[in-house]
Amino acid sequence: MEIIFNAVAGFVVEVGKLVCKCIYPKIENTVRFTSNVQSVREEMEKLTKFRDISKGRWKELREKAINQNQMFSSGSNMFKTWRLTGNLCNKTFRWLHINVVQIAVFARKSPLKHESCEINFATLKKMGQNFGSSLVVENYQVKKVEYIPGPSIEGQSTATRNLNKILQLLEDDKVGIIGVWGMGGIGKTTLVKNLNNELLKTAASSSKLSFSVVVWVTVPKPPIDIRKVQAQIANRFNLKVDTEESVERIASRIHQRLREEKSFLLILDDVWQAISLDHVGVPQPEDPARSKVILTCRFVDVCRQMKTDTEMKVLTFDEDESWQMFVKNAGDIANLEHIQPVAKEIARECNGLPLAITVI
């Protein structure tokens, strides 16, 4: 009996080995197939997202070219490149959807075709990744700095000292957001306008103060409309903003565009109440802070609510500087013997406020 049992047991074991040997590859293929399909789906989602971003970028590039009266011709190498990459992107995604089905069908019926599909998908993935590098346009970059009209502070010792102090803060990698504050009419806007135009002089140099782009925004009075702030930034980069776009969508586009700059300086002039840089779409300056944000406001509390790294108070002119500015605006008549005493009294009544002196 024992001999018969051992013989039967041995037979069962051998049969089991043969059965497992036949079934295991099927199980392995099924598991591998499931894993492959999941991988394909994940990669397809990434490429789909990338396609949508690229489509938006292409639209922006085309709008910029139209705004600058640039002509696209079929003979242009740039046009050919764009058209080729656009067609390639569409073709890639048509093939990608087909290959998902092919992988499912061929994984069991034809291992060779299945392997071919995997290779084909890898090629398409590489093509999709390379597609982004094709969207490079020489004229896409905006001017580093745009001239802002405004009165010069040349010869004004107090204003010049304030300007030099801001320039020093811009060189400090530990300072990302700078608050410039002081009473109305003290010259904050004039100061940052001169700062902007000073940076225009250094834009072409390799100076540490050479930002890749400087953006000027005049902040609207409260209640602040975030869209109006976003519109000024978008206009600086020639980004077309649709009225139907949400604030969040515009913020995302602005954030993406600013991230593409090596370093940026955003000047927010005349801020009456704190605004969220995140809601606007402005990336927070990192450490070290290559990019900077400067805001001007009347109250130091607004600076602190916007989490400035440092605040600089703009001081009024002293009596001598106020008189010099008064004479510069009034002319030599202010120095006439019978007029000078009255003129000096008027200058003193301006309390060192540049705007008051200029208006009088």
C-alpha cells in the first residue's frame, strides 16, 4: 500500500510541476500586462497635461508675434518648426490612444507585437518630452526693463540716499520683499520710478542688480480688484487674459510665466491695503532671494501684513533741501530780495514734502 501511495504522490507532484509550468507564464503575463497598462495610463496623463500646457504656450507665442506685427510665412524656419511640432504633438496623442488598445490585445496574442508597442510607446514618450524644447522663440522674451516717466531726483541728497539704500537691499540675498513707506506726497513713487530707470541702465550688464525682468504695477485703490493687478502683469508679458478666465486660472499662468525668469523684480506702487501675492500669481521669493518684490505704501502696518523682510521709511526733506527744490521749480524770481523771505516761509509750510513743493 505504501509503495502505491508513494507512486501516486510522485505522479501528482510531477503533474503539478507541469501544470504550474504551463500556467505560471500566463499569470506572469497577466500581472505584467496589468502593470504595463497602469504605467501607460500614468504616462498618458502626464503627456496630456504637458500637451495642454504646450497648447497654451503656443497660443501666447502666436499672440505676441501678432502684437509685434511679426509675419509668419511658410518659408520661415521658425514657422516650419512650430507647425511640425504642433502636428507631431497631435499625432503622438492619436498614436498613444491606439497603443493603449494594442498593448491590451497583443500582450496575449502576440508577444512580439506587444514588445513592438512598448518600444513604440517609449519612442512617443521621448518625442513628447522633446516637444517642449522645440517651443523656443528668440523674440518671446520681453524687455528686461521698461522706462517709466517721472521727475529725476538728481541733486536731491535725501532721495539719492534713499535710492542707494534700496539698491543695497536688492543686493542682499536674505531680503526678498522690501516695503517702502511714508506719508502721502513724500516721494515714494518718484523714488521707485528712479529705481526702475536706474535698473534700465544696468540691464545690459552682468551686475548683480541685472534682473531678467522688472515689472511695474500701479495698485488700484481699495477695494482692490485682483484682476486689475493681474492684467498689468499679464500685459507686461503680452499674455492675453480672457474676461471669462477665473482669477485662479490667471494666477496660475502668471505664476508659470514668472517662474520661467531667472530673476524678476516686481514693483507694486501705492498699496493701500495688503494683497495676497499668491492670489495674484506671484511666486514667493526664495532663499537666496534672487527675485524681489518692492511695495510702496503709506503705513508700515501694510508692509508687515504683506510679510516684508525689511521696511524703509522715506523721510521728508530738510529745510535747505526743501528751499533748493522750491527755487528749482519757481525759478530765480524766488531769490529776489523782496520775494525771498515770503518764498522761504512758503517752502517751510510745505513741511519737506516734495509733492507739496512741486504743486506750489
